Amino acid sequence: MIGLHVGEPSFSPPGHVVEAARAAYAAGDTHYVPNAGIVPLRAAAAEKIATINGFEVAEQQVVISAGGAQALHVALSLAVSAGDEVLIPDPGWPNYAMAVGLLQATPVRYPLRAENGFLPDPTEIAALVTDRTKMIIVNTPSNPLGTVWGADVVESIVRFADRHDLWLLSDECYDALTFGVEHVSSGRFDTEQRVLSVFSFSRPSR
Ligand SMILES: Cc1ncc(COP(=O)(O)O)c(C=O)c1O
């Protein structure tokens, strides 16, 4: 058996990143910083989102976390309460169900079927929505599937969230690993401020 779910790159961080960290420690940059992250880093993330991911965010809308996993947890805990339901992809990263369960909410799996190219079907997902559904989690590029959703699919799921008044948690931790295919961010279609986007420094970035 080959475990495909742990997405750790096989190589170390680039030398200039390691050097910058070393220089910061040597300069005494070792004290508390704002919980949301230092302003230059939030500004740099906002700039990356604008230029690479193709949608605008103010630096005040960017929060730096200890990894994508913490960002997912914080986003979930902001929007979901005990007893709520959260739509999660199946097959999908196993931690979604655990993170939802941690908040005493219920994960509801929406199928990504092989015969459908492992893409979501909004009509099928609509049948899973109840009056307790608060959020849909979207993961493209997908771990473990490796599928990358096209713009039409991403837009159809954002519109689905609009129709059902759901938060959309967009896990884009693999946004740079598409092997030549264009990655499309849900934030590009977010006209109603319902998308929470998560990115990660744990993977190579563009
Ligand atoms: C789909 C997916 N989302 C989020 C994460 C979490 O990323 P991080 O390592 O930044 O916590 C992972 C890590 O494997 C992942 O596979």
C-alpha cells in the first residue's frame, strides 16, 4: 500500500529561505508578533494572491497561521458550530472529517466519482444539503486525487454555495502543483464574500 495522503515534499526549503530565517534569528527577531502575522508578510501574501491567484484581498484580510491545517481549523471554527453539517469531498484528505468532528459538527461526504472525472456534480451535492448545512469544503488541486478543477467547475461550485447560502472553504494548499494545468481559485468568483481561502508554505509556491 502507498499512502498518498501526507503531502510532504521530498526536498528541503530553498537556501535563501533557510538563510533568511537564520539571519532573522541572529538579528534577535525572536519575540512575540501580532497573532495575525507581521504586516510585511500579510502584505506579501495579499500581493501573491492578487498576481498569482487572480483576486484582490486587503492585507487585513490575510491571516498567517501555523500551517494550512491550523488555517482550516480556524476558518471552520469561525463559521461552524456544534450540530452543523459540513460538506467534504470523497475521496478527500482525511483531516477534513476530523477537523469538522473536533467542533462537534457532522461531516457529510459529497462524491467525486471516477465516471465524472472525479469532479463534483452540483445537482448531486444539492441533495445532501439540509437546513443544518453551513459550509462546503473544496480542495483543488486535490489531495489525494491530483485532479485540478477547471474554471467552469470552480465557478459552478461557488454559485452552488451562493444558492444555498453556504460558506465555501477553499483549500488551495497545492495551488502550485498542477503539472502544467491552470489552477483556478474560488476567490475569483466570490461576489458575496463567502469564500475562505487557505494556502500553505509547506509546498513549493509559484
Ligand atoms: C489537502 C491538504 N490541505 C491542507 C494540508 C495542510 O497543510 P500544512 O502542511 O500547511 O499544514 C495538507 C497537508 O498534507 C493537505 O494535504
